[in-house]
Amino acid sequence: MNKVSAYFRDSYRELLEKVTWPTWQQLQQSTMIVLIATLIITAIVWVMDLGIASALQFFYSFFKS
């Protein structure tokens, strides 16, 4: 039980003393970078989905009776 309490005590101390928290400006900047990257990746996946859907539709059109 002593090890468990030492673990939580050390974790709490590390959280307060050793962690470097970002400033509000850094947090906003990082958030914008993540949002922009998410939008770009979403757009790429959307274009790939449209391309594959069109290719499959073209391929399946050969087998329609």
C-alpha cells in the first residue's frame, strides 16, 4: 500500500512542479494547427472516397444487364 500512495504523491508532485503548461496563446496556436490539419486530411479522404466511388461505379456499369 505504501508504494501506491508514493506513486500518487509523486504523480501529483510531478504534475504541479515538473510539467510545463502551455500559455493561452500557445494553446490557441496549437488548436488552430490541429483544426487546419484535420480539415485538410478530411478533404483528402473525401476526394479519395469520391474517386473510388466513381471508379467502382464505372467498373460496375460493365456488368449491368
